[in-house]
Amino acid sequence: MANILDNLKGMITPELMGTISNQLGEKTGGVESALNGILPSILGGMVQKAEGGNFGAIFDMLKGDNNFDLGDLIGMMGSGNLAQNDPRDIGGGLLSSLLGDKTGGLIDAISGMAGLNKKSSSSLLGMAAPFIMSFLAKKIRGEKLDAGGLASILLGQKSSIMSAIPAVLSAVLGFGKQSAVSHATGAVSNTAKAATAAVGGAASAATGAVGNVAGSVRDAAPAMAPPSGGGAMGFLKWLLPLLLLGALAWFGLKSCGDDVTAGMSDVAGTMTDAASDAAGAAGDLVDGAAGAAGDMVDGAAAAGGSLMSSLKETANGLWELVLPGGAKIEANKEGVEYSLIDFVKSDSAIDKETWFDFDALRFATGKAELDSDYSMRQINNMIAIMKAYPDVNLKIGGYTDSDGGEEANMKLSERRASTVMAAIVNGGIDGSRLAAEGYGEAHPKCPVNDTPECKAQNRRIAARVTAK
């Protein structure tokens, strides 16, 4: 049975590869080379998450209703969709979780490796992410996999995935670091064995002295250990001085010959200094943690009377709030609803620069029709908020990324802003309280517009308070 990577590559036929190349204006060989690096690189990021035991968040992204179709591949490289959570926005979220700030470097490396311009490399990366997500979503549903099951499959195919990543991309993503650490550890181990053999009989005396010092450090360790959460750093504080001690002992014994006592005296002094430094560092950590804890308590007290303290978590992972008048809404904690209510209730002055981005709308690709099944929860929430706060008026703004034609983007942004406004009016809100305008490519949140994550920030619907 073919593995995941082979299945993905097999789905991109030569005909489809040619169509993608023509759309980008690039040579087919370069596009094929880029995709042969991009696909295993994304899967490699998932493998690392699975190895690290923090695969749950990635699995939650994958298990959604990602019914991406091969016919949409070309559309993924066209003009921008505004709404959050369209296929490219979902893919951008995955890339951000897997690659973090390495995305820009990866695009540069792909361009250099495949001979493509950066815009083409970015488009291919933005296309590949939702493509992979849809394939895995169908696999999850078809095989009834949980997070552990999918992680096990990825780890079982680790060798074939990681070996397929071109060296230049692997270096940018840092996928070779663990192997390097392993080799370095082996080298240190071999050196230690050789040193032990060279010291010979003198090692017994050295071991006794080291044991006494190490025992003192061990006995003192509980009192000097850092607070919870610093376990890895605390371990290194004791490991590094002990490794240093071993190295100093060997060199001291080698250079001093029979004068083991003098050599070990120097080593013991070094170890004492190291222990003292570690104690001081541990004390600083304790003091810092105490200060941070105080700040957290102060912050929590200040937040106690805010809107967030009124929210109640629901079974579906959202947060419920009872509005004035008794209506209830459920929304993401950082979503447009609660940000908007906070502003309305605050003393903040109304201005033309304060906008609140919708975070749960979805449109058909390249169109102005709302996906009602997905989007109506947030539309209904906005209707409830405007009913609860009758003095509030809003302006709805539509924005695109800079892909595609400027005139087409402007028209699409206008139609989508008007669609959202109409949906709110249809819910019983007087049209005089709302306005809509499209801004196209203007006012980007991420001006460089060069990565899937960056473009996703620019494709959006937002609201501004014009009266409260």
C-alpha cells in the first residue's frame, strides 16, 4: 500500500501539473521540483509534532470538514478570498503552527532550489497545505482515526517522509538538528570512554573526589531547584558543571601526572564555584517567579470585573455571554463579538482606525455568497449584539490580498461587505444603522503579502463602530 506522500504525489497528474505551471507562468520542471519538496516538508512538520507529543492541536485542524477538491487547486492560486477559514486561510493556520517564522525562509529556499520566483513558491505552498489537509481529513473519517492513530501512521512513515525532503529545505526547517545532537552525544560518550581508559588507575582516586563533590551538590539540589516549569533548565545546571568537572579532571590528571591531589583540588574549587553560581541562578529564578506570580495575581484581579469574567465555557469549546435583555450568544473568546462589546462598553472614543475582524465567516471561492451553514452563528451573534445595544451603528468593510486584478478585488470586496450587511438587516436590524464598503487591496494587515499566513490576514471582513 502506498504511503501518504506517494498518494499525494500520485493525485497530481502530469496534466494537472502542466495546468498549474501555466497558471503560474513557470516551467513544469520547476513546479514539480518545488512540490516534491513542499509536500514532504509539510508532512515532516507533522511528524515532528507527533514526536513531540503535541499533535492534538494539529489533529483538530485536520479533522474538520476539509472537502478540498483537486479541481480547486487552480482556484487556490487565484484572487484572494476575504473570509477567514476559507481553504487557504485554514492551510495558512496549519503552516503557522508547523513552521512558525520559518515560512519566509522556506519560500526563499524553494525559489532557489526550483528556479521559481517567490510569488510562485508562496502560491504553491499556500495550495499544498489545504490539499494535504483535505487528504488527511478524508483519511481520518474513512479509517475513523483519532489523534493517536494518525500520529502513529505518520511516525511509521517517518523515514520515507524525512528522506524525501531536499537537504536545503531540511536545513531551513531545522529537521536535521535532532540527528546532529544524536551524533554529538555519541561523540561525547566515546570521548568520555577514551578519557576513562587513559586515566587508568588514577581514575579511582578522581572518582572518589568527584563523588564527594557530586554528593554535596546532589544533597543541596532540592533546596536549590528552580520552580515548576524549569525542570529542563534545572537539569542542565547540574549536568553541565558535572561534565565540566569530568573534563577538567581528565586534563588535570593527564598534565599533572602523579600529583592527583593538586589536580583534584583545582577541580573541586571549580566545582564549588559552579555550585555557587547555580545556587545564585536558582535564587534569581525563585525571585523572578515570585514577582511574576504577583503580577499575575494583580492582572487577574484587574480582569475580574471585565467582560471576560462574565463568560461561561460551553461544551462545544465556545464561550457564552448573556447580553442586556437576556439574549445569549456563543463565540470564540478572542472573536469579533467580545472585542466589539468591550469597545462599546468602554470609554474609548469612536474613530475611523479601530476595526474588528470577523473570525467565523466563509464565502464560496471567488464569490460573494456566504456559506450559511458555517457563517450564520457569527451573523446571528452580530444581530443579537445590535439588538442588545440599540445605539450602536456599524460600518462593514471588505478587504482582499493583492493576488489577482486590482479592479476585480475591489468589486469582490464590495459585494462581500454588502452581503454581510444584508444578512444582518435580514435579521431585523434597521438598514440605517449599517453601511458597507469594499476596500480591495488597500489597508493590508500584512503589507508584504508574500506567505499564505500573510495573505490570510489581508483577506477579511471587518466592522467599525460609527455610533454607540
